[in-house]
Amino acid sequence: MGGIVENLEQVKQRIKRAALKVGRQPSEVRLVAVTKNVPVALVEQAIKAGVADIGENRAKEVLEKHSLIGDKVNWHFVGHLQRNKVKSIIGFVDLIQSVDSLRLAGEIDRQAARAGKIQDVLVEVSISGEAGKYGLSPSEVEKLLTDISRQFRHMKVRGLMAMAPLEKDPEEVRPFFSQMKTLFEESRALNLTGVEMEMLSMGMSNDFETAIEEGSTMVRIGTAIFQQIADSL
Ligand SMILES: *Cc1c(COP(=O)(O)O)cnc(C)c1O
């Protein structure tokens, strides 16, 4: 069982190998360490070991951790975001990865305007089509991007985020990732004002290599970095 430094090193090696395997530069893939339920002391260790991007999925936890850690890292909001929580996190998160409705986008734009900011966001897509999953269906993406582009001036869409269905075998989710890559390219080709399709956030602990092989530019990894250590505390 390794410590955080070893786990992180292994994850980085795996990212590198997956990228090189398909002729991509490892530097094209950004690592977001997802720290939900991970104690601040361990998050600090990860930061010392080189982590520059932190992902959280609850507003309360992001604010608590931000108050202790501050702005030495980039903060990502990766969970379902309720509209009534938007106001509290604007100004503390660099990238909201989970915009899945025009109403949520509207609230982000409104609160960003009040704070005098332009908020970077990703649009979340549910590629699995599973009931109960958050995120837009692929067919809804173009309309949301177009509406955001026309209506909002205080947010910038920087790309797409997706969660694949949980499968034991990452090969089974490969088609979902390749479908996302196609959707990402199609969205980029729309050339909308205020939309810069440059980040494709997909891949978690159990499937990130497959996601990278299919074009992910950002992986969100929790368990592979923190789990065994958190379990042993
Ligand atoms: C928890 C979580 C992750 C990380 O998942 P692991 O399997 O622990 O790597 C990534 N993305 C989102 C949205 C999450 O909630």
C-alpha cells in the first residue's frame, strides 16, 4: 500500500502511458484530484506532492476546504449543483464542470455578474442515458450552448464534462468516450461566441486510461490517489 506520493506518481505514469499509446502528449491531459470526503491534511499532502487542481462535489465542502487551503490550487466543482448554492461558491471555484440546464446557467451568469466575474464552466453530458443520472443528453447540447452564447455574458463555456456508466471493464465504456469526443468536436465546430471548446473532462479512477485514449483532456481522479490511505486512517 503506497502513500499519496506513490499513488500520485503511479497515476501520472498511467496517464503518460495512455497518452503516448495513442500518440498524444501527456501534458495535454490535466489531472484533477477529486477530494470529496478526504481530510484536509491529506489534500495538503497531495498539493505538496504536486497536485494543482482539486475537485469537490458539494458546495459546503468546497467552501470549508477553500477556507483552509486558499487559492494556491485551482478549484473545480464536479457535482450536481443546485441553483440556491450557486451564490455561495461564485468567487471560490475556478471551473464549474456540471452545468446541465439553462436555468442553472442563468443563475451562474447572474451571480457572476453581481461578483463582477466571468465564470468558466463546462456543460455536463450524460452519455450513458441512464435514468436518474445528471447531465444533458447529447442531443440537447447544441441548444444549450447556443442559448448560453446568445443570452449570457458573465460565463464562458470551456468544454464538456461526462461521466461514463460504471462498468467493471473499462473497455465497455470506450464507445461512450468516443461518442463524447465526437460531440466535443461538433460543439467546437459551432464556433459560438463565448464558447471555447478546449476541455473534455472525462475519465475517473476505473476508466481514465480508456478516456485518455479516446481524447480526454482532463481526468478526475479520487480513489486511485486517496482511497487506500483514507481507509487505513
Ligand atoms: C467522485 C467523483 C470522481 C472521482 O471518482 P473516483 O472513481 O474516485 O476516481 C470524478 N468525478 C466526479 C463527478 C465525482 O463525483
